[in-house]
Amino acid sequence: MKQCEFCYDLMEKTVWQCATCFAVQPWDDTITPFRLLNIAPHITVDEALLEKNYKTLLRDVHPDSHMNQSPQTQAQAALIASKANKAYDMLRDCKSRFLCLWSILNKKNGFEEVPLSTTKDVPFLMRIMELQEQAADALIPLEEERDRLLIGLQNSFEFFDLERFEQNLSRILYLKKLITH
């Protein structure tokens, strides 16, 4: 919870506009795409809720909604609309959403940005080779492995295990390449 920059009331509902005086708040760089669009930080997202929250936010920060306000408020609203567009695109894309979660986890653990390593995980690569041999023309074993890794990715996020999260993310991205080719 934070205070409104203008009327000093506590703001609970949104991160960008005061519910009391309706003032658009200055942008805060600690706001994650999940928080901006009021979506729980999770591996999977409810697409309908994501779209609904996105459209609601855009309607509220659209420049036409702030035509009679100060240039500063108009600029803040335009910035939030821009951030909302980027957040929406990021959360709709699986890989971008994973990287966003990884970044959030990274910051909670007090680390700076750490590049994701390429897959050099020999036991994992051996398992994938076995699954490919079993699969022949079917992708079902690879998709099942991906689903198992998604659960592991979510668990590592929830338990702030950066190392396991990075490993699962790297594995999922590798699998995605195999499944789509």
C-alpha cells in the first residue's frame, strides 16, 4: 500500500490512480507487469482476465480521459498506457512471461540481472533424446515433459529458488524449440 502523491490517502486498489482524488500517480519502476495489470505472478495466466484488466486500464489512462488535466498528468497517463501495452504483450507471450517471473525472482533474492545459460544439462539432454526416440512422430512425451517442467518452474518461483527456476526455464525454452520444429 502506498500514499497518493497528491491527497496523501492510502491507495489499495490500483498502482497508478488514487481512488479518492483520481490523480494519476508518478510511474514507479518497481511495478511489475503482473502488478500493473492486476494479475497474479504465475506461470500460466487467465487470458480472459488479462485482456479484461488490460482494456480497463487502457480505458482509464487513455489520453482522451485526461484532456482537461495538467500536461504532467497527461504525460503520466500516456506513460502508463505505454507500460500497459508492453506488459500486456509480455504476459501474453509464454517465454516473455517466464523471463519476467525469473527477473522478479532474481530481484527478490537480491541479485542483479544474471544471463540465462544455454542448456548444457547432460542428464536433461539424455532424457530428451530418449523421449524423442519414443515419440517417433508424436510429440506427446515432449509435451508431457514440458508440462512437468512448467510445474517445477512455478514451484521454484513460489519458493524463491533462483537456481532451480533458471534451470527449469532453460529446459522449457529448449523443449519449446523441439516442439515447434
